[in-house]
Amino acid sequence: MKNDGQLIRISTGITSLNDITCGGLPKGEIYVVNGAPGAGKTILGLHFLQAGIQAGEKVLCIALSQRVQSLQQTATSVGIDTSGIVFEEFSTPQALEVTARQQTVFDTSEVELEEMMTYFTKVIEAMQPQRVMFDGIEYLRMLANDALVYRRNLLILRDYMYTRNITVMLTDTQEVALSDLELVSTVHGIITLFKETTDYGQDYHYLQVSKIRGSDFQSGIHDLEITNQGMRVYPIRHQSSNQIPQISSPTKVPYQLVSSGVEPLDKLIGDHLLTGTSCLFIGPSGTGKTTIASLFIHHFIKQGGKASVFLFDELATTFLERSKGLGIGLDRAEYSDQIRIHELGLSNSNLGKFTHLIDREIKEWGARIVLIDSLTGYVNSMPSTQKLITQLHDLLIALNRQNVLTLLVVAQHGVIGNQLSEEIDISYLADAVLLLRHFEAQGALHRAIGVYKKRYGTHETRIREVQLSSAGIHIGEPLEQFIGVLSGIPNYIGDAQSLMDADG
């Protein structure tokens, strides 16, 4: 529907979906929302109707597959007020019987379908709504044994709604809708909802707009979340299509040098890390990955900076207690609002939501360091590792453009030897990579650190020992008298007295 040549759009009821559809849905058209059971089709439709109420419109919900009571309970569970929605129920035997009494003596599917369509129009004529949702349009498809009959009634419905400037949303079952060319070719727009379940039983929801005639929209598969506060869509734009995630546009904030405050460690990494880059800390559990990353955060905060920490594998109290025990004291920075710590479980692992949280910390709070600890727990909760890697690539590029230093922790399985492995290899994505290892010497377990790569500037290629204690973090001299330290079982090539002195 156009007004003086301008396309009139109406809200979907979901702000981020309005952004994806470039301002909302064109008014007076028919749209189909399809998806598997439990994907959120009805919830999206109820948001659409609620937006109509908020705009002062009359809205109608025609229930074809569920009881009205069930629809109202669904709405209540996600915080949608249905008090202004008029419901007409056709999903009970009683409702169907009332419709059947109005039919002719011909008991055919064609007559039944056309009589039901006639009944719909009577309800609409009496109410004069501006928005209508047909929940479970597959029921009408079942009534029509003939494709021609079905298509003719769809066209009648489309033209009837268009002439009255009524915007219609149809919900449909994905398995059937994908093969329903009659419906796909008739409607003005198509929104598809997907649901995937991980090996851990966590459900992930996605949304894709695949068609809106005469209108632009953001293509691609967007992350979706359904909570007791309703439905939220997190637009994800892919680097492969010359787009980036929804991180705010680059600013003129200058690059900053970020050091650890521990001279031997700074010497190892080439004096500093740099905002606008990413650094990966990789190694087995207990090698000090998070602790070393905390050093950079602590020193940056002492210089007046702000850091955001996103934890997937431990509690914030554990993170703070560890730093306190090593003399770093990040708890004091938390009190002064220079560090913010977010605990993210499986329910928060939606990458679109995660991107939104990071975006908010950067734009609204001014974070210049982001620590993600760890990617291992995160990837285990995701249904698709390949998709995660692609989106992480886009996220890192977006953060780099914001002049943010991104610290990434990846835990490897195993302790020492050739059995070390990781769930995800993103070393090629990071600008700098620090390797941490356990190694055995003189019957004791030690820690070692080395810089695998650094894309900017020089760095030390030697391996040093790391010691963690209540006195702080000590980076030792290069382990020049060992070979094979990174394998976990090194060979000593120095003299015995030197080894005893080092151990003592």
C-alpha cells in the first residue's frame, strides 16, 4: 500500500525485525510465517497483533489449529497482552459444526472450504480490523483436495484483504509450506523460523526473511531468542556478503598500547599488545591462560581504561578470587566500574545476543578490552561449529574496527604430550597467539609460555617458564637448557648442576 508514492510500512511488533525489513512490513499485504512446531510462529504473529493494538488498530486472530485459551496462555508466557485482540476459534468440533450448518447439501471439500472462507469474510466485515492473523493456515490446505480450488480461494482472500487495506499474517508448518508453491507465489512476503537442538539439549532459534515484494530487506539467517519478555531478533550480517555484525560504526578513538606490567612477559610479546587487534591464549586447563589475560586487563585498568569480561566456564566470584589470590585485585576495579563481568550460560550462548551485549558495552560504557573466556565452553553449546567460526571471524573484524583489544581463551583437552587437542581452531583468526603448556622436569609439573605468532611488530621466539603464587606472577628466564618443552616431556640438554640449581 502506497500513499502519494511512498510505501506505507507497519511494525511487526519486534524492533529488530523492523530493522531487518527496513522499517516494517508494507501495509495491506499478506505474509506467511512458516517454521517447524515450536519455532515461534504463533508468538511472532501475536507480536504483530499487539503492535496493531499499540497503533490504535483493530486486530483479529482466527485460530485454525489451536484453542483460543492455548493462544492466550502462549501470549501470557512471553509477556504479550491479548486484552485488545479479538479471537475467532475454528479449531474445536463445536466451531466446525457451526460452520457446517451454513453449508449446502453438497458435502465436498470445495464447498466446505468456500463456505469457511465466506464465514471469515462475514466476521471481518462485522469487525472491520486493520490486521488479521490466521494461525494454522495448513488447515485450509487440508480442506482443498484440488490445487486449483485452493489457489482460487487464496487469490480471493488476497484480493479481498488488499481492497480493504488489511494486513494479514498466516502461520504455516515448515515441512508443508516449503512445498506449497500456491501459497509461496501468492503471498507478498515470507518469513521462516528455524530451530536447532545441540547435543546438550539446548534449542537455538533463527529467522530468515526470504521474500518481500517491492521492498528491500536484510538477507541471511538471523539469531532469534524467545524469553518470558517475548521474541527478539539479533541481526547478523556476514562478512561473505560484504557486511559485518551489528557492532557500531568505527570511531576516531586512537589506538592504544596495552602491556601486562610484567617486564619479562612484555619482552616476550614484543613490548605490548595493541587495541584494534585480537590475542588468543591457548593451552590445557591450569596453565594460566585466564591469569595471563587478566594481567593485561589489570594494567590497562590502572591506566584508566575499561574492560568487559564474558565468562562461559566459571563464575565471576571465582574469576575475581583468582586474581585477588595472585595479587592482581580486579575486585577493586569492579567497585570503581572499570571492569564489568558477565556470566553467560547455555541460555545466553546465542551469538547474536552475545554480539549485542558486546556492542552495548562498547557504545554505552566505553569498553576497550573484551575478554571471552572461554571459547571452548561456548563452542560446545553451539549446534554448528562451522557457522560459529564464520561469525567469530566477522565479530573479530568488527571489534578491530572499533579499536577494541579482544582477548580470547581456548582450552585444550589433555595435559601433556601428543594427546592435546582443541574443539575449535581459530589461531589463524587471531593477530597474536600465546601458547601455554605444562611440562615435566625433575618429577614436578611446570608451566611454560611462548608466543606462536604476532602479525604486527616483533616478538621473542624463546619459551619461558611461568610461576603462579600468592606473591604474584613470575615469568622466568628462557628455557634454553630444554628441548621439546611444548610437547610436555622435554629433554634436558644442560648440565646436572644447573638443573638442580634451577629446581632449587
